[in-house]
Amino acid sequence: MAFEGLSSKLQTVFKKLSGKGKLNEKDVKEAMREVKLALLEADVNFTVVKGFVNAVTERAVGAEVLESLTPGQQVIKIVNEEMTKLMGGTNAKVEFGSQTPSVILLAGLQGAGKTTMAGKLAAYLSKQYGKSPLLVACDIYRPAAIKQLQVVGEKVGVPVFERGQNDPVETAKLSIEYARRNLKDLVIIDTAGRLHIDGDMMAEIAAVKEAVNPSEILLVIDAMTGQDAVNVAKAFNETLELTGVIVTKLDGDTRGGAALSVKAVTGKPIKFSGTGEKLTDIEPFHPDRMASRILGMGDVLTLIEKAQTAFDEKKAVELEAKLRKDEFTLEDYLDQFEQMKNMGSMQDILGMIPGMDASKLGNVEIDEKQMARTQAIIRAMTPQERRRPDILNASRRKRIACGSGTSIQEVNRLLNQYEASRKMMKQLTNMGKGGKFRKGKKRFPFGF
């Protein structure tokens, strides 16, 4: 999980501070030394770390903290504010410009995830902004790069413009004309990457930029490359004048140094982050929310947004009616599991809950495969069995266990969990009859 190591170390530092009734300048400086080490171990750029620690220390040794009734909390508040500022302050919106179609040019090294991110971005902007995108294949060097973009495009339902191994600059030009003829109002260009920065690569992408006049030039960087990602960002920015950055594989990097360094080094905001392998795993980057996650304060706003996106409101209304009539079946239970999976991994969801430090769960594993086994068990049942679990006698349960590749014990465990969930949700739904849980237009998952 992103920033796991850094988050754990910082929370340990702040726990020590919070345990003291009063702080002196020595306490603050000792804490800042530990913060500095934690940031360097997270692969944050040294110059960035130095500036950040100096800024926090200067504020933290002032009367604002030392004379506060809760000095530890004041220091945490300052660190939160400075970290938010470090990553850009506020969410940087995507710019579409005044021309039609709008053009987004994606740049980056090979392996950063540009092609997949092109598909994720197309799907996200189509859903959130109502855009009609066109993907353009301008990577003519990497084997199967064009085919990969076509596969990604097919999965997200977005057409791909390609001209084989022909000149990528000419391909980019022709894609704009194609988009206009076919009423596409957004063009996303996937350019070639290399294993390292070279002159030919930079000259070609600069020529593509001149040919299409993009409203956004977004650099795709791999969070797991740490400070190398920052050096790449500097080089691309000098050639292309980037408008923003997309950080991929943020879910797989426990350090997160690139995300904390890139804005300070290049002056360009992080606009999106890739948070998983699925084509829906893309989020707008909110510096304040990310700072809160790193400091263990959670990210309730993103959690709510994920829930509202993943859960179908119409289904929630139908589910509530079923619960009131005591008609909640295993089919409904399966549907809830599938909607939960759309929110992302349970580790990420836990990281958004205030006060939850996933690294402190010790030996407790969040088994994502367990959800798959639950689905397999329910799908091994007949429609009648899903709707009437009361008919599941010993022989039926044995058949279901064999059909799902599980054990009778797992089938029994699932049925017990289903029954407990059904009773709990019915109780909560009945409590909400007076409107206690439904004061706004939005409904929460599971209908209550």
C-alpha cells in the first residue's frame, strides 16, 4: 500500500509528541530529525526533505505550538499543512482548452504504464465529464504497443486510431482530422517511451507536441522508481513544458517518494494517480487527502466518492425494500460483494479510515481471495437455492462445496455470515424508517 512505511514511521514520531503535555524546542527538533530520516527512507528528494523539515521546524518552535494546550496536535497540524503544500496544495483539474477536439499528450519512459493509463484516462473522462474520446497509437517502436492499446481501448469501449509503423507525427496530425469527422471531442495520444531518456525520443515527442497543440501534456511516472522518477520529470519538463504529472503504481510502492518530490522539483502538479491494475483504478490527486492518509488521518471524502461510484443507487433502493419485506437472498448478498470489489482492495479502503494503520494489523491478512471463494460458492448454487437458503440440507451443501472447489466448512461459514448480515442490515434499515439515516438525497451502501 502506498506510503505504508512512511506513514507508520511518522505516526510513531507523532505518538511520542502527543504523549507529552508540553513541548520545548529540543523536543520539536528531535522529532523533526526522525521525520527527516523517515522521508529520506521513503526516497523523497534530499533537497525537498531539507526544505520541508526547515519549514515545519520554523513554524513548530514558535509560540503557536510551544504555548498551545495540545502542542503535539499542533505539530501534526503543521506537518499536515506543509505536506499538503509540498504536493501542490489543491487538486489540479484537467484542462480541455478551447479547441475541439481537446488533445491530451501522454509522455514517459517505457514501463511506466502509459498505454494502460491512456485507457484509464479515457474511461474516467468519458464517465466523469461526458467526453467522447479517441485513443491514438503513436508508439511505433515497442513490440505489440499498438495491439496493447487496441486491447485496452476495446475493454473501455473507446476507439483507437493507428497507422501501423508510419511516422508518429503524421499519425498524430491525421488523428485530429479523424476525430473531427467522427465527432470525437477528446484525443488522447500514447507516445513512445524508451528505457532511458535520449535525444531522438525527445525530438520526436516535441515534434508531436508542435503538430497537435495539446491542452494537456501529462508525464506518466512509475512511483516505484523513487527519485529516478523526479529526474525523468525534470528532463521531460525542460523539453515539453509539462502541464501535469500522473503517478502510476502508487498502490504498490510503500515508500511514495516520487509523489512527495515531483511537484516541488518540477513545479508541475500531480493530476491523477494509478491505484491498481484494473482499468477503473484511477483517482484525481488531492494533496490534502493524500497528506491525511500519510499521517494516519484517513481519507473519508475519497472513501465516500468510491462508495457512491461503486454502489448503484437504484439497486440500493430495491435492496432496502427487500430487507423491509425480509426478502434478502444470497443473490443480493453476491451482488453486494461484487459492488464492494469495485471500490478497490480492502487494504486501500482500510487506509482511508481515520486512525486505521494497516501496517499495525500484524498477522491479520486481508484475504482478497476469500471474496472470490464466496462468489464461487454462491455461483455453484441453483437459482432456487440462492433465493431459498433454508432448503440447503447436508447433501446440497456437499454438492456446492465440490462445485465451487471449497469445503463444506466454508459453505457453512458463508451461510452463517449471510444470515448474520441479513439480520444486521434489516435491523439498521428498520432503525432508519424515521429518516435517521436518509437526511440527504444520497443513500449509503446496502440501502441504509
